[in-house]
Amino acid sequence: MRRTIILLATAAIAGIAAPAQAKQGDVIVRARAILVAPNEKSSSILPAFPGEKVKVNNSIMPEADVTYMATDHVGFELIAATTKHNASGRTGTTGTLGKLASTWVLPPTLTAQYHFAPEAKVRPYVGAGVNYTIFYNEKASKALRGAVGPTDVHMSDSFGWAAQAGIDFDLTEKVFLNFDVKYVDIDTKTRLTTAAAGVQRVKVRLDPLVFGVGIGTRF
């Protein structure tokens, strides 16, 4: 009897300590806080502001994602998040204005992941995939409208690639801590239709790094 109790207790402890690994057919859901840090490069704002370029600020927002495990090692992740960014002048006339425009960005991204150790308590993974970025609710700043009059802002959507690396750490049997970083290829063409300066155009490569930390579970 004593031996049976010991075996049952050992099995219970092992069950509690079981890793939260995902297996074929499982669905993983994560909630993260993300920092989107653009590595922007822009053309000049033409034709009125040659040589003057723009910079784009970082943004912190919540993000949710879902991963379907096609096999024990291979999963497909879809992320959903939206962030707000400001574009500002760097030098010259636009530099003195500061903030030129703002936009919301919706970048749904699908990646195929490889999970190296699906049965371990610490599970690294890498992934690669595609991204489609939608720019919406674009607005000219008060400073820009004050300088050149009423201004309409339009930013073209973007299609590109994405890469990621991350790691899961077990907290309980089904809940784990996640760290994730992505590189997303995002390019846009911005058109500023102004009352005083006519139509201005600038090309911007955003190409952000997206750093995420959060928790997840599997079903």
C-alpha cells in the first residue's frame, strides 16, 4: 500500500510538472505586449522639399496571435495587432514643423514555424512568412495644416515578407511565458495633397523589428 501511494504521488507530481508542449492538432493562443520599432528609410519629400526626409516613431500596443500545430514540430501562426505611428520631418522646413502626419497600421502576418523541442519545458522556434500591411485613418498634423493649408494624406498598403524567432517557457501545465521577435518588410508610398504646396510624395521603408512578451496556452 505504501509503495502504491508513493507511485500515485509521483505520477501526480509528474502530471503537474508536465510541460505545456503543443502536439499535432493543438491550437496555441498567445497574448503579448509588443514594441514596434521601425528601421525607416525615406526618399525626399518631392517636389517642394528636396533633401528633406521623414522619421517614424516607435509604438507599444497589445497583440494577439493564434498558432495551429500541423505536426509536433511545424506550426502556422497568424498575428493580429494594430499600432499608431507618427511621421516627422528630420531637417529643413519639415524638420521645424516636427510631426507631419499620423497613421494607424494593421499588419496581419502569417508565418510557418519550426519548433525545435516540442516536448521540453523550454521550447525555441523560428519562423518565416508573409505580411500584408494596411494603413488607415491617416491624418495631417496641425503644424502641417497650419503651414500649407488643408492637407489630405494617403499611404499605400504593403505586401512583404516576415521572419521571426521566439521561445516559450512553461509556467504551469498549460500556461507558458513567451518572448518573440519579428522582422517585417513594409514599404509605403505617401501622398500629401496640400492647398499651398500642391501634391508631395515620399517613399518610406519602415521594415520594423517587433519585440513581444506575453503569455500563452494551448487547446
